[in-house]
Amino acid sequence: MEKENKVFIKGKLNKNYNKGQVVVFKDAEISISEGNIYHVTSASKKGKSSLLRILSNVEYNDLYTLGFFVKTEDISYMPPQLFYYRYMTVSDYIEFHADINIKLLKRDLLEVVEQFKLDLKCPIIELSIREQMLLNLFICLSQEKKLYVIDEPFMSIESFDIAPLKALISKRFDSTKAIIIATEHPSIMQGLTTERLTIQDPSLIVSQSGGDADV
């Protein structure tokens, strides 16, 4: 008998900004289950980042219409930009996250930092945008969590980064986990995702099984 995937998040999204003047979601159904890598897509400024913040519990749904069946401490979130103190080197940043997160797999993190040739002694402020985005993604993926929520991980990367980054994401994934990736680069997602979530309007998120699998 085939095992049924555990549901992590299920319900209706409701999110307004500017005291209700901007409606991002209104009773939009969504379901996130283990064993899937989701690709979130939409037209520009249609709620991708808002969706990811809600699904990672960084930002709350406006109404009690969304159920979380995964603990917040089992969610790893990558925001669309790296936040750091100006004094920090790459090494400082890694130590900071190691201190605040007991689920950080420091050895894995150091290995991938070396693989992508990031200088541990370099001040983060001197890193290129590409290097900052890589570090941001590495911190997110180098944690032993159940749900990974990743916002635009492929911005400013080079073509030679794509294959090893997809391999890194696949390595972290297994049937007990889920990964959600929002990106406007669907060609990069080919062969990686199992389901595509398309935000069509505030009340409709279309789920397409098969995601962006290679044809």
C-alpha cells in the first residue's frame, strides 16, 4: 500500500496590506505536503514573496484559515536578500548562525562554502551579489529541517552555478521533507520540482502535478 504524504500546511490564504487596501490573498486554497519540491510562480508583484513569508511563519495569515502541521522550528526560510551586520565576515556569519541554531549542519555548510570558493575571511559587505545570494542559500539548506522555503535563490548566479545548486537542493531533499522555491526562472527548475503552484489571482492558486519535470 502506497504511503500517503503527511500534510505540512493546508487551508486558505488571506493577506491584506495598507489597512486592507491591497488584497494579496482572499480565501486562496493551498496544500503543502512532505515528499514534494514546489515551484511557486506568478506574474510580477502577485504575491510570491508574501506567500513564502506566510508559509515560513515569518508573516502571519490574516485569518485563522490556514493550518500548520509542521513546527516553526522545523522550517528553514531563505529571504530574497541576505541580512547581516556590517562587521561580519563570512566566517562570522556562519558562527552567528551556528550559535543561534542547533540544527545548523556546520560541517555541511563549510564544505559547500569551500566548494563554491567563498572566502571565509572576506567581509560580507565586500562579497559580490552572487556570492551573497549563494551564502544566503547555503545557510538555509545547511539545516536539518522538515520544510525549506526559498525565495529567488537563482538571482545573480552564473550559468555554471546551476547544476551544483540543483544538486545541493536535491541532496537536502527526501520523502519526509518539502521544499518550496519561488523563482521567475522556470527553465532552471526543470527536472527538480514535483509540483508547480501558480498564483493566478488573490483567490486562486493553481496546483499542477509534475511541476517542471524534464519532458
